[in-house]
Amino acid sequence: MAKYKLKFATSVKKDFRKIPNNDVSKILKLINSLLDDPYPKNVKKLSHQNKFRIRYRNYRILYKIINNELIIYVLKISHRKDVYK
């Protein structure tokens, strides 16, 4: 199976500033695990969108999978109360 590549939206850098450092490292490990399996068992497809969501504690990671280019595009990382706004 071909390996996916990661790309981040420019706003993700700003999102990381709002998250404590110990959580940032765990979130990055979780995102890196998507390279092997972009559809883990705890993934949820957002309704009426071509986006997916995975959880880490109270944080949500929104991403899009571009299969024809083998890219996982991370769109947003935020607290669960703010992520869908």
C-alpha cells in the first residue's frame, strides 16, 4: 500500500499556539499515525462534507483525504467547543 503525505493548512500553525505543549506532541503523533491508516477505527466522516474528524481528549482534528494524490490535508485543530464554528 502506498504511503500518504501530510499537508497542513496555514491556519493550523495558529491552532497549535492555543493548545498546551504536552497535548501538541500527542496530537502530532496521532496525525502521523494517519499516514499508515487514514481511516482509523475512531474516525468519523462529517455529514454532507468530504472531511473527517478524529479526537484527542477535548480536541478535534479535521482533515481531508485526497486519494488520487495520496495526501492527508489537515484543515483545523481546535477544542471541541470551537472546532465546527
